[in-house]
Amino acid sequence: MVTVGKTEPVFDDLNPCFEKIKNKMHVICNGDKHALLRFTVKKHDPNDESNLKVYGYFVSSAYFIDKNPTHKYKLYSKPGKESKGGMFISFKQFSIVEQPSFAEYLKSGWHINMSVAIDYTSSNGDPSDPSSLHFLNYDENNGNRVPNQYELAMRAVGSIMESYASKKRFSGFGFGGIPLKNGEQTGCSHCFNING
């Protein structure tokens, strides 16, 4: 048996209300709503956490609890034998929240696109300086351009996103630069199209 959740103890209360537990379905029952779950009520002993007295337990499934919100669950000391005192547990709230996967979002008609923004601020240094992240480097043997770190990052992410992008086209913006307009420099802009 694997413990998948535990509440904080409630002291000096013969009718305790335990705090809410929130967890993922794959942790609680491996995603199977019909899998049997065992709920156990124990007496808290701060001096001995490993050997707590069991008041009782019940077995149910996430599916049954969800469909029967007002059901009262009798506690048993062992199979077929109810706990002393006729104790039971009921849920004030129980909900299963479905969260679609990435693939399910796409299948339902959602679209994904990607925009990139290039930092043109002076903190990156002069593009002709090899220490700059914007350095435009060329291969000494064949003269071909060698991508800088920004370009490599955009290609890495873009090559994955392109498979999911509806238009297969990405918009690119710059910030912290002085773009040209009609061939003339304008003031510093914090958002401009890099294609003009």
C-alpha cells in the first residue's frame, strides 16, 4: 500500500473536519477513477509517527465518491467489522478537475504561434565585438555566417513550434533599438517589427 496523501492532525475534536487535499489523479490512482482507494483515520501521536493507532478505514474509488457526494462511509477496524462507536466519514467537497493535455488542446482547434523579440539594448555590446551575444561571426574557412546564441535559441525553439504553428510563420520584434523609417533613424523604440 502506498500513501498518496495525508492531512494535518485535528486536535480535541470528536467530530473533526480535516483540511482539503489536492493532488493529481495519476498520483492518487494512476489516472484510473475506478481504482480502489483506502482512507484510514489514525490517532495522532507526535512522539511516535511510525506506529499510530488506527481508528478505522474505508475503501472506495474516486468515481464512486464523485458520483455520490452525500454518501457516508462507515469506518471498519478490519474487513467486515465496523469500528467501535459507529464512526463514519463524509466528504464536504470532492471534485475531479479535468485538465486537457497539450495534444488535446490542439485537437480541439486551438492554434499555436510563436513570436520572438530581440534585445537591441546596449547591454549586449557592439555586434562587431566577439563577446557580444549579437556578434555576427563568419567561418574563416568558407566565409559562411555562423549563428550566434540568439539565433541558435530561436532556431531550436522555432523548429519544434513550427510543427504546431497553424501558419508556419513567426513574427519578430525588437526592443531597445533605433529602427530605420524610410531610411532614416528614429528615436529609441521598445517594440518594433524587425522586418521594417
